[in-house]
Amino acid sequence: MRYIFQVSTRIYAIVLLALLASCVLALFLLQRATENAYSLRELELKHHLENNLSYFQNLQNQVDDGEVTLEAAQATALNFIQHLRYGENGYYFVYSFDGYELMHGIRPELAGKYAMDTLHEATGRYLSREMVEVATAEGQGVVRYPASAPGLEGEHEKMTYVMAFEPWGWVLCTGAYFVDIDSDLAKLRNVILFAMLFLLVGLSTVSAFLARSVTNPLGRIKNRMQSLADGDTGTAIPETNNPSEIGEIAQTLEVFRQSLLRQHELEEQDRARSEQRKSVVASLSENLEKLSNGDLDAQIQERFPTDFEQLRTNYNTAVQRVATLLGDIVGSVGAINAEAQSLDHASEELGRRTETQAASLEETTAAIHELAGSVNKSAEDASHAANRVSVTRDQSVRGGEVVAKTIQAMQDIEHSSEKISSITNMIDDISFQTNLLALNAGVEAARAGEAGRGFAVVASEVRALAGRSSEAAREIAKLIAEASKQVKVGASLASDSGDALEGIQSNVSELEEIVQLIANTANHQSQGLKEISTAADQLDQVTQQNAAMFEETAASTMRLRDEAHSLQGSASQFHMVPPSEHQEAALDADFVATEKRAAG
């Protein structure tokens, strides 16, 4: 398995894949060349048949024009095809749709024979029948079969192209062998095989050279890496001048070797410094142990190595600074204790005052909440009153519309009364005319004597009826006149009612504006009181929080006082020696320098 992952194996695998790809490509191209050659041969046969069929069609056009007879045109066509050749051995033959062979270019004795039952012995197929069926079913097509070629031994692939000529019921055929194509393809196949063999030899040689040019330098670098891993850092790295990526690997390995050399030097220096660190740590440990026991006079007098001398100076300075600081703390503890007691008393007094203020603020907040509730109620009542006034205004508007419709209805009634008066006048005139006619009829009936007595009675009744109609019309006219007077009075009263309603509507509109203004003002006041109430609640909460904070401050003050006592007791455990004036000056200078560095 290890051999599979070697670089040389991978190079040979790439070459083998390239060779296989070339073989596949060559086979594919050879197959495409074969198919194209066969397609070109088929297209060539098709063109020959199409040219001849165009000649047949010209003869048929002459028959249609009456220039020649059908039999003469067909005889001319067969004679033309009989002697027509193309290429070296190209000829034609013709079948009829019913299976008779009409003409054969090289075997004229077959003309007129029935060919549908002729069996081709080499293939066991009825080739003539297949040709006719392909032509009649598809119009044109190809029939392939093995046949003996002139001048050649054995059977060879042959293709016959058939094409039907419908007007005459003929099938025109021609064929060609693939011997020349197969020969050319065989030559091409041999050339490809020779090229593939040459390519195989060339690629094998090149791959072997490439593999050795890669694996040999890599082997030398691998061996040098193994020795470098074993600790050999003195020998130089090979192949550093190689211009390929192998040279870059060797250069990188050389950098790694130089780093190992520097690392060894640093390790020697670290061992020397480690001895110095052990001495410094032992001295610091001894003095820190004294310092942990409360001895603030634990100074390091012995000088450290140069790299650690600053550490000794910083330690001595820190011990002196701590001693001075503890002295100042012990001196300040008493003052802190006294101030803590005073702060304790002040916190208690402030807590009592804060509780009193919180109680007063709570009462104020409750009063503000009550006032806000009252204002909210007033705002709600004002809004309700505004809504009722708006409803009243709408009702007054609808009342005005009703009065206007009433006035219009009375005016219509008045017009109708006038029309009825004109109708009653017309009825009175009709009654008068009827009365005259009845009178004339009575006169004529009296002149007629006994013969007109019955007619006289009818005329008398008509006169009586006309009189009653006239009286009824006059009574109706009186009633309509009285009704018109009443309608006029009602119209006048309705008009006065409309004017009054318009005045009421105007007053209601003004009242609505005033009530709406009051409602808006009440809402603004309610909103302001809500904000005041919210602020009072927040102030109450802040006051409560302040009271809690004062209690925490009092507790913190008591803890501070206790811590001051504890600190005073703890500081008494240290052994402190007052520093000399020279030491104090040095400490002050160190402190100032430290502050400057911090500020910088």
C-alpha cells in the first residue's frame, strides 16, 4: 500500500491516465469518422437518385402537357437509366410498386421478371421485397446487406438507396459497397495504432525521466531530514540551489536548521540565567518569609546579578513604602473611628428626617390622586355633556329638515286645492250646460206631444241631476276655499317653526363649542394632574429609596468603625522601624518617579 502513495507511482498514474484518455479519444474519433463516411456515401446515393427523379418529373410534365404519351416517356426514362453510370461501377435498377423489375443496369435479362419472391441466399432475405416496401412506406430509405463485389473475394457490406416515384408507381434504386471506406478506415486505424504506440513509448520515457528528477532529490532531502531529526545540525541541506519547488523545500529546511542552531545557543544562555534566577528566588523567598511574619525591616543587602538588581531595589523600596504606609494608616485609624461615630449620629438624624418627609410626601400624593380622580370625573361629565349637545344639535337639524318638508307638503296641498277649485268650476259649467240641454230637450218633448212624454221625464231628471251637481260643486268649492285658508295658516306656522328651529340649532351649535372647549380644558387638566401624580409617585419612590440608602449608609458607617478597630489591631502585629532621613528621601523620589510613569 505504501508504494501506491509514492510520488513516482502518482506520476506514472497520471501518464497512464493521459494515455488511456488518448486511446478513448482516438477510438471515439475513429467511430465518428466511420459514421461520417457512411453518412456521406448514403447522401451521395440520395443525390444521384434525386437528380434522376427530377428527370422523370420533367418527362411527366411533358405527358401532362400532352407533348408525349406516358408509354413513350417511360420508355425514354428506362433507356436513359439503362445506360447511365457514375463513379467506377455505379448503376441503377427500377422496380414497379407491384414487384416487377422493370430495368437493371448491368443485367438486362432481369427486366420484366417478378422479383418479390427472389430469395437472397447469402442473407436469407427477400431483398427486392424489402426495397419496394421501404420505398412505398416511407418514400425513400436504405437497405443494407452483404453481397459479392466485382473483382473482390467474399461478401462485403453493401448499401442500396431506394426512392419512390409516385406518378408512375416506380421504385428507383442504386447501391454502393463500403469496401473503399473500410480500406481507408483500416489505414486510419493503423496510423492511430502506430501513433498510440509511439505516444506510449514517449510518455513512458518522459514519465521515467520526470519521476527520477523528482524522486531522487526528494530522497536526498528525506535522508537529510532524518539525520536532522537525529540531531545532526552541522551538515548543510542538499538541493538548496534546485530551481524547482524541491529547491524551495530545501531552502525552507535550511531555515529550519538555522533556527535549531539558534535554539541551541538560546538554551545554553537559558541554563546560565536559570542558575541566576534560582539564587535570586532563594533570596527573595527568605526575605518574603520574614515579611510574612510581620518584619517590615526585612531588607536585601546582598547585590543581585545585573539583570535582577532592579528587582532587589524595587523590593527594598516596596518594603520601606509599606512600612511608611502602615505607619500612616495606624495614625489615621483613630481619626477614621471618630469621623465614623460622627457620621453614624448624622445618619441617624438624617434617617429620621427622611422618614418624616416620606410620610408627608405620601399624604400629598394621596391628595393629588383624589384631586386627579375628581378632575377625571369632571372631564368625563364634560365629554358626556358634549356628546349629548352634539346629539341634540343633530336632532334639531333633523327637526328643521322635517319642518321644511312639512312646508313643502302644505304648499303642494295649496296647489292641489287650486287645481280642485278649477275642476269644480268646470263641473259647475258642465251642470249649467247640462241644464240648458235638458231644458231644450223638454221643449222639444212638449212639441212632440205624447210621443215625447217619456223623453220629457228623462230631461226633467237630467235637469234635477245637473242642479244637484252644481250645488255639490259649489259646496266643494267652499270647503276647498276654507281648507286653503287653513293650509296657508299651517304653512305660516310651519315656517315660523322652521325659523325657531334654526335659531335653536344655532344656539345648540354655540353651546356645543362651549361644552367641547370645557371638556378639552378638563382633559388637559386631567392629563396635567396625571403627570403631577406620576411625578409625586416617583418622588415618593425616590424618597423611600433614599431612606433605604440612608439605612445602608448607617450600617456601612458602623461596619467602617468596626473595620477601623480591626485594622488598628492588625497593624499592631507588624514590627516597623522608623526610616532614616536618607531612606525617606529615596522613597519619596521613587514614589514621584512611579507617579510620573503612571501619568505618562
